[in-house]
Amino acid sequence: MGNRRGQRPARRKRNSKKRMLGLSQARYRKLSRQQSNTVKRRFHQAPPSAQPDQRLPEHVQNTETAGTGDQLQDQLSTENGAVAAVNAKYEEGYRQGYYEGGEGRLCRQLPPYTVLPDLTIEDVIARGIQQAASLLVPLMTPTEVYAEIGRALDQRQPFSVVRLGDGELLTLAHDMIISTEQARAWGSFLPYAGVILPDEAARSALADSLHKASIIGIPESRHPSFQGLLFPVLKQLGISCRELKMTTSTVNYALHEQGLLYPMLRGRKLLLIGNKAGGLANVLSNHGFKVNGIITPVNGVHDVRRVMKEATSFEFELALVAAGVAAVVICATIAEELGKVSFDLGHLANQFEPGETSLLPGLEVNK
């Protein structure tokens, strides 16, 4: 009995050491898993600029994570190498494309056995623009558009301002300037804008609206999806751009930014048309504008006749339309059939409706 009693403290001490050692090992193993996860997260979140020879922290290089760290390091190096290769190809492609689109084209126009050391492509273009000044077609400024709208409202004359963006131009151009497949590829957003190609009726309605509109907003960009389609479309339709009253396609934003939209709406009986008409009505009403009616929703270009039928039931002076591609047709038809003034408000309505942009009173009208 005495010996057994004497052995108990020693046994307890040994068991205590084993428990402490086990606890220490468990803590060590748990810490190692956390460190391993940290390494993985750092690998997946590593920026492209990380250096291929980047090493893992030394405290991670323990007996359980050393192999994993080396493997992840190799993967990181491979990933960085792939990113660097892609970036290099992109830079070279951009460099070559920039040359071919500018200096390369200029070089091919020079007479044989000559060089042009003192002028850049920008210099040549600037001199060329000066020589072509007589061919420039002026666009109406926002102030001029504002004055025309105000005059039509005061004199109760029919008037419409429409705007052409890539959606309208792709609809006009498909199966005429470019194929339907190409238009779809460039305009994957078209269903959202209310058009599903091919649509000959929509193309015809838009073309007819260009003949009727009072002012047409056109893109200033010479990108293939913008002016690259606009002028071939006009030529195909037999419309001379020199006979049109044109402004920029962003005139809606310009009127607001220059403090012209607020006085344009002030004191007018408004009709709001489009999917955001309800929210826009609340915003305008809160600013003291008189909203006499709303028409919502507008279900694409083939919903125009229903919209027009509803419009006849409202007394209004100015219609603000935000309805995708259909807005062009609606605006032109309101002016022609109802003798009212209409304005293609576009995505500006989307900014007013949730409060992203404020329509503030008291802005000075720029002259």
C-alpha cells in the first residue's frame, strides 16, 4: 500500500506531462492549419505585380507546411509568369495597333524615298482639319437646343428632339450596312433596349422617325459602332446630314449640367413615358413640377401604338420619354400626330429616379 501511494504522485506527474505535451502538439497542429490556409489565401489574392521569386514567411516554413509552401510558391511563380506573358502580348498588340491606326497609315501616304521628321500624326491631322474646315458640319449647342424647345413650347408648335446611340444605330444598320449577326455581336444589350434582331419593322420605324424629327442627337465618336454606322446609314436612307438639325447624342446630360433642364420644365404640363416614369414623377413633383400623366411600362419598339393611344388621354405640353430605342419613334410620333413637344430624356431618367442625380432649382441659364 505504501509503495502504491508513493507511486501515485509520480504517475500523476507523468500523465500531466503527457497531457501538456499533447495539448502543445494539438495547438501546434491547429496553428499550422491556420498558417496553411493563410498561405492559400495569399496565393489566390496575390496581385499580378507579385514577384516570381517571392518567398513565404519563415514562420510558415514548419515541418507540416514546408512542402505546401513550396508547392504554392511554384504555382504562384507559374501564375505570375502567365500574367506577365499576357500583359506583354497585350502591350505589343496595343503598340502595333496604335502604330497601324496612325503613324503607319501616314507613312504609307508619303511619297517614295521621303520622310516627315518634324510632324507627328497629331500635327498632320490638325493641319488637315484646318484644310477641311469648309467641310465641317456644325452641331447645335445645348443653349441653342434649349432655345428651340422653348420657342416651340411658347408657340405651341410640334417639336421633337431624338437621340441616336449605338442601340438605335445597330437597329438601323442591321441587314443594311452590317449583317444581323454582326449587329447582335456588337449589341448584346439590344433586348434590354427593346429590340430583338432581325427586326425590319423597327428599322423602318426608326428610319421614318429620322425624317420627322426636329433635332437629332448624334454621337460625336467616330468609333465603328457610332459614326462608323451613322453616316453610312444616312447615305443609304438618302438623308443628307447637311440638311438635318443635329446636336450631340448626350444633349440630355448637357442640358442638365449647364442648368438648362430645370427652366425648360418649369411651368410646363408634363407627360412622362417609360419604365422609370413613376419614380421620375415623384422626383419632379417634389421639385414643384406639374406632372399631368405617366405611361409605364413601354415594352419595346412594338409597343408604340399603345403608348400613343394612352398619350391622347392626357393634357400636356412637353413629353419626356425614356424608353430605349422606342423613344425615338415615340418622340417623333408625338410631335407629328399630337402636335406637342417631346424630348428624349434617355438614361438621365434612370439617374433622377433613384436619386443619383439631383435636379436642383436656381441654376443659372448659360447664354
